[in-house]
Amino acid sequence: MASVPHSFKWHLIPRGAADSLQTVEHVRLRVAQCFLSSMVALRIREMVRYSENGRFTTPTLPTIARVRRPQAPPTPSLLERITIGVLDTRIALYLALTADERFGKESSSYGVGLRYPLAPVYWISRRLLRFLHSSAIYRRDPLIRQTLDRMKNGFRRTFRYETTERDVHRMFRVETVCGPAMSSVGLLQYGADKLEVNRYTLNTPNVDEWKHGKEKPSSQATYESVTVSGKVQWRITKELQFDKSGGIKETHFYTYPAGSTTLVPEKRFILCGLAASIRDAQRSDPIEIHTFKRVHGHVVVTDSTSRRYSAAAQAMITIEAQFSYSGGYTPDAANYSCAGPSWKIEVDYAEAYRKPGDIPRFLEIRLMRRNLGMESAVVTKVDYSHPHHIRYESVHRIPGEREYAVPTPREIIDDTWGVLKSQPPLCFVMSSDMFTQELKSRTIRSGWSAPPLATEFWSAESNIVTQREYLWAAWRSGLVPGVFARDLDERLSRSHPLLQAYWWRRDLGDKQSAQNLLRQEKCRITAELQMLDQPWTRTHFCIRFSDLWILGCGGDADRIFPEGEPDEENWSAEGRSQTEELLRVINLDSGTWPTGGGGVGSCRRDVIDGIERIRWTSLAELGMPELGQKDYPIERHIDSIKYIPLWDLDFGTPNENILRNVPYRELQARSRKTTTKLVEERFVPLIERLIDAAFTDHIATEDVPDFEDIFVQIYYFFQECDWTTAWNHVTSQETWIRKLLETSWIHFNEGKLYRTETPTLRHIEMLFDLISRLLLPLTVEIPNRPVVHASHHGIQAVLGVVAKKVHGSTFIVWDHGILWRERLFGLCTDIVMPKFVQCMFAGLTRLVARVVYARADYITPCTSIQNVHWEIWIAGGKYGNTREASETSRRVVPVLNGMDTARFQPNPKLQADVPTAVMLSHISPVKDVMNAINAARIIVRDFKLTNYQLLIYGSPEKEPPYTTECMRTIAAHGLEANVKLMGLGSPASVLPQGWIFVNSSITEGLPLALGEAGLCGLPVVCTDVGGSREVITNPKTNEVYGAVVPPSRPFQLALGQMRLFAITDGMEGQTLRLDELLTRGSEKLIERIMYPNVMEMRQRIGEKLRERVRGVFSIKRYWREHEQVLWLGKIYREVWEQV
């Protein structure tokens, strides 16, 4: 029987039954029985059935038999091989002369006789190109030059001076920069013999542009004056650390030798909360004590003592630590020990991650326990190649004996004693804003004899990772173009000593030797060079270890781990059972996750991040090749991400991006293989069949296998042949034009097309470009995974159909909105696209939707109302096939959306003072923002609620023409003071501003925004589309927590808002009618809305909605149900293969 997660098995066992299962055999038997019952419930019994004579027969279910690939082409002749060799030489020479960054990768497929002579040519060309870049671009562009200057200087501090009204020239501000997103500004306040510095933490290196507003300080330091060599100096004595709310989190005290004027402290005492004086610190039990010493010219912490609670020991323990330095501000190694539960941990820190705020990384961790003998140690090396899934490799080392591999101890994986995830103590120069003895400096003046304006201090040059962080932070800020950022990033990686031997072998095209070097130093390289996943540096284009592994450029690698499967070492190390295996799933997304926002992208992110035992292979379809950079991490639980851009390709070919990791020699071989004979025999018939299928209005059940085969054969054809050569072949072009003209003429004569829907040659050309782009995903090589999970039933979803046919994968369609319905709406409102192109686009969408629903093993809509009926109708009801519609309904398993209910809370303090409605909606026609604007006009102009506010939060860049139209409408009706397009905003922060929430969409899945509004205590007015009614209605009592109105009806939307504002027409038992209230005048209306009892009733409706959302739409239920569907998909595949 298929193995599934342990927790999943127990979920299938009825309550109380687990207590009666005494042995493992009984558990397995019970699980088997439960699975058999589940199979019956899921109609797996229909895989076989009795015929009339009592024998088993094969059912008429969709086949998943694997299709064989066409046979390999014959071996080329001697003349052909010579010709190919000449072409390969020309390509390699061109790459070497142009210093192409993929020279090493491409040349690795050539022989030694060609690689080695061209390598010196490449080196010379590259040095010349580097010189040209530096002299002509990097030194002349002021923004790039500014970025390079910041990259060179590591720690920076600036004292700024001012002249007071009493003509006293003194320092008033201290600016400190530790990294691209770790900086602070200290504002000085002078007193009698003391100085207070309020420090404000910033997330930008542009500290000189910061101005003090309402921000709360992160810390407050107190300094005392001492005289050193006749000059007054300031030394720190006390520091208060504040939390985000402004409360005192910690108190730090610094002690100095008695009677000494030294600026270097002896010790630092750290206490929880507020402590009045150093005596309190010495009498009480401090949580940490640091000892300072000057080592290699720097004042650093050499010893520390800390007390913390240990869950393992169930008591407070004392941890002693000693730190060693080799010349920098941060320790190279540390030795942690504890006398209670006797253990010792020795760590070697990676140089790259020792800045304030960094999570430490380790080159090696050595654990010694008393019960194993303190002379032996478990030595662990850490692989950081995946930003969210660390891999451990551990051995047991005993002096004089051979070491052997062991599971990584839990003390290291879980950091039982809290010493591995905490940063080592900061050096003194980073703790005291006024201490600058160890730094280089220069003074800035307005004139030769003028008083100083500022004094700049800086340390030695930053390490490679810090420089890379500055570089990519500048790229995200728009200071450095992407092409130059990638070039500079490669320069930095080439300069690191760990990679110099690798780059030498890579430039020679010696792929195996280069990979061997990476494998030997994998842990050290990933610890020292792999950037952390931070919002300010997050990019797809930086060089990662997986890019180095394939000899690629930044962003070339699809896999996150370069080799092997993620967690393969950790799985056994964590002691998990065999049943708790990982499930590999392909996720298909189009224009949403990971580069697009909105509800669908958020749902996918929640599913990927929340389900621990699923590992995803992502095929993400994009509109443009420029990958949007999100402000959330996307690699968690991800094996690989393949981006599939459709538009804005320089040459309109998948070779540019989709197939960029395929060697150019192979791409050229595909082009040569795509001969006229092959195109005529294999590709031209597919074009004719595809056109016929797109014209077919009534798709019968018996037509589905033939139409499915079209996409499967297109996929196979382009796994061997060249896309551009086949589509641009004269025979393909002639067939395309002839077939469309003939078929259109037939349909016109039969009355199926109007004259305006017949094509011209220009229309046919437009359709050719559209269809050839939409089918680009079929050039992707689909990996063999047991389950394919598509978030829509659009054209990209045919990859799930192909995967089922080729690999036998279980195909799950996770519908949100009804894409077929939304596509028709978009075409109806499109006034640019010709009618013929619209008809064919709709025909292709109809064809794909029909095939996808027919071949889907499960259909999991995010709502149980409305959209379910659409899915059944598209799958068979539309064609009058009640049997297939009934079969489809059995495969529909709704999984209601879920949300993080703890993230959203009511906040009356943020509520606006006037009647305010909030919307969370991108400005697009599908969201029908114009409907809400017109409703606002009715409320303000007709109902006279002049202080009404509509705040619309969402991206104005989704549909710029539509955004412009909305802005013009707002101005035309004079609603600038009432309707505001606010741009993007955090839902948890902006929702509490409103009195009510409004959603005006014309189509939806199950909108998360309605639930989020309810969690913030807002009643909702929404259109009756998708699962909106399901969110705000109690199905048991039919009570509506707001109002549901028809779509595209501004007057109805306005009435719904007014009734909710005034609580009329039966809401909360009120008998007062809105039309009666409106006859009393605007003053009575506003008085009613602002009346305290009415406001309480409105808040009570919001509280009821909050309770419903918390009870029904929890994120844990959402994760559990999706995980069950995915694992059942794996079981479905295994059982089907056996039958």
C-alpha cells in the first residue's frame, strides 16, 4: 500500500479507534481498511466493474497510458558530421571573441582540441571587455560609481555638526551604516556632564536623507564625559533597548577600571527590563555579562556568561563562551560550554555573516557530551545552498580512530540551548556611537578655515557578501541596471579565493573538474558566498551555488539544490519514520504566484509555505521575461522554479529563456533536425487538427481523446525539434493561412460566423502570433512527478494533461475564478482585438477547458457555490452530456480558502471619523472598480452623504488605461475628496480604517479580502459572484453579515452600503426603511449613521462575521484539506497503475 504521512493516516482513523489498536500490525490493518473505504468514496471502485456475463472489463475512464516518444533520428553521415563540426567551431569562436558569459558552459560540450585553444582567446576578450566596462560605464555613471564606493567601504560612521544660536559649534547627529539595510541615526541631547543619544534604526544606507518624525527610538544611550590628553571625550555608561511598542526590553551597563579615564570598558552587564543603576545590575542576576579586551587593535568581546531557560533541562542553565579573533571585528570561532547538562559546542563562523542583524552561519560545528566522552565529538558541516532548507552532514570523530557518518544531533538541528541562532556579541565600536579609535577618518569643511561640517569614519573593505548585498539592494532601488549588476556580481565571485580554481576550470570548459571542486568545498562556499534571503536584496539574477553547478549565470538554474533531493540527509537525521516521506508535486501557475499579487498568488503562497511534507516543482507562466521581485520569499518547500515568459522576447523564441540551459549545440541540432519532410509529416497535421478543434463548438465526449492527443503530440514534437523553425516554415505558414480561410468560409456559409467575424490576412497573422505564444509552455520538459496541481484551467493547464498522458501523473485542477468566464468577459470588452481573433482565442480557451476538465482526476474549487455549477456545465452540461456532467460532479471536491486568522485584529483606534468604506482591489475591469466609483457618486450626490469616503487599496499598474478611466470618472463627478486611489497597502493596517468593506467584482473565486475584512471587525457589502455569499452568510440561519447585491449595479451597491451604514431594512431587527430615512433629509441621515447605538449594531455585525471567518476559514483546516487531496492524488496514481 502507498506510504503517506503519519499524521494523515491517523486523521483517517475515527475518533476513539486509535485507543483500541495495540500493535503495529493492527494499526496497518486499520489504515488499510480506512484507505479502502476512502477509495470507494472517491469512485476508485469504477476502475473495474462487472459486465453482463460476470467478468471484469476495463472501464471507459480517461486513459493514462504512457505514450512512447518517436524513434531517434539516424546517425549523421561523415559529411554532415564535418559540417556540424565547422558550425560548432564558428559558434565557439564567436562566444570566445565576444567574451560571452556562457562560454565555459557551452564549451564544456566540445572536445579538448577545441576548448583549450579558445580559452586564452576568451580570457583576453574578457579582460578587454572588463576594461571597457570600467572605463566607459562604471567610472562615468554617477549612480554606479556611488554604489561601488559604498561596496568598498565596510562599516561607516559620520559625525555631523551644527552651530547653535549661542554660536557654539558642536555635534548633533551620528549616522552609522553597517550594511545596505542595517543603519542607524543617533540624535544627541546634551546635559550637565552627560550626553544622551537616541538611536533610530533604519533599513536603508541613505541615512543622510532621513529626518526625524514620529518614529520611536530603538535604543537610548547615556554617555559621561572624561578628559583624555586634555580633550573631552564621551564614553558610554548605560543603554536602554526598546521594543517596537516603545517599552524597555533590556538595560545594558558598561563598567570601567576605577579612577581610569580610558574609553574601553571592562565589562557589559545585560539585564531584562529596566534597571536603575549598575549596583542593581551587580546585585541582581544579569542575563549576560560580556568581557571586553583589545585584540589585534580592536575592542571586542572575548568572554561571556549568559543565563537562559533550557526546555531540555527544564531549568535555568549558565552558558560560558570564549571567542577568538584573527584580526576583524567579529569572532572567527567560539567555544560554548555548560556545566549543568555537561556539553560543549565549538563553532567556526563564516566570515560573511557577522554584521549586526545577521543570522550566523557556520563552517563547522563540533558537539561534545560527557556521556559520550568529552574527547570525542560529533562534527557537523552545514550546506546553505537552499535559502530555506539547511542540510547537515555529520560524522563522529574520535582521536586515533576512523570517523563515520552519524545522524545530526537534535541539539544542532533544533538549537536546544539557543547558542547557534543567536548572534555573537557585538564589538564595542558597533555598540558605542562615540567610539571611533579603530576607524580611518576624514573631515569635511566648507572652507579651509571653516569649522567642520562632518567627520567621516570607515573601517576596512567589506567582505564579498556585504558587497553583493549593496549591489543587489542598489539594483532593486533602480540605481544599477540588471545587466551591469550581473556583470559586477560575477566579478565579485571570481575575486573570492574559494572560487578562483573553479573559475579557471570553468573557463577551460572542464565541467566535471569544476563540479568536483564545488562538491569538495560545498559547505564552505555556501556559507561564505550564498546571500541570505532578505527583502532588500531579493532577486532571481544573483549568482547562487546552483548556478555555479551548471556553469551558468545568475538565475540560470531552475533547481534550488544543485544535486540530489532536498532534505535527503536531514530526513534520516531527524529520526522520522518511513511513512513520513515527502511528496513531489508540480504546480502550474499563470501570472500569479510567484511574481503576481492578488488573491490567487496569496493562496498559492499559503499552500506552498504551510504544507511541510510537500516539495514543489514550479512551472510559472509569466507575461514578460523581466521577473517581478516580490517582498516575500518564494523558495520555501520549493525544489525548482521554471519561469515561462510568453511575451516581450527579443526574438520570439523559447531558446532565449525557457530553454536557456540547453546547450546551443543541441539547439542547433534541433533546428537542423526540423526538416521540411518532418514538418510536413508531423507538424502540419497538428496545425490542421488544432484549427479544427478550435472551431468545434460542440465537443463531444468521443472527441476529447483526439483533441487531447493534439497537445501531447505538439509536446513531443518540440522536445526534439526547434520551435521557431517549425512555426516559421513556409509549409506551416501556408497551411495556417489555407486552413483558417477554408474553415472560416465553411462556417460562414453554414451561418456559424458573421461577416465581421471572418478573417483577413492581417487577422490571421495576429492569430498566428497569439497562438504560437500561448503554446510556448509545451516546449518545457515536464518532470516525472506523481501529482500535477494547476491553479486554473487555462491554456497552460494542458501541461497537466500532457503529464498525465506521458508520466501517469494525477492531475488536480484548483480553480479560483472561472477562467473561461473571465476570458469571455475580457474579450467582450476588448475593442482592439479583431472579432475573428477573439472568436479563435475563445475557441482555443473552450477547447482547453473541455480537455482539462475531462482529464482532471480532482477538481478542487475554492468555494462550494456558484463556481461548482460552472465547472460542471463547462465539463459536460454545456454540451448536453448529463452523464459526463454527473461524472464531473463526483470529481469536484471543494476546498474553501483559508486565511491566517491571527494576523488580522480589530483596531478601533484606527477607525476613521467619518463614514468610510474600504476596498482591497487592484484597479482592473474584472474588479469593476468603476461600479464602486459610480456607487460613491450616488451616495454623495443623490443620497447627500457628503462626508462619505471610499478608500481603494490596490495596484494601479495592472491595467493602466482602466486606471486612467477611473481617475477621469472621479474627476468628472467631482469626487476627489470622497474617492481616493490609495495604491498598495498592508491589509492588516488599512482595513481597520473602514466602517464597512466593499467588493464590487464581477467575478471571483472565494475572495480572501472579505474574510480579512471580517477578521478586522468590518461588515461587508459585496456583489453576488463566486463564493462571496459563502463568506458573509451563515448557511444555517441565512443571516447575512452585511449585504449581497447584484454585480454591475451601482445603485444596488450604493443602497447596500447605505443600509449598512444606517442599519435599516431589517438589519439587526430594525424596522426603519432606508427610503423613509432619506425623505427626512441629509441631516437626519448623518445623525442616524453617527448615532452610538447604530455604530454598536454595525460593529456587532462585524463581530459576527469575524466569528464565522475564524470558525470556518482557518488556515490550518485549509492546509490539512489540501494536503489530503494531494496525497490521495498520489495514491490514486499508484492504485490505477496496479489495476
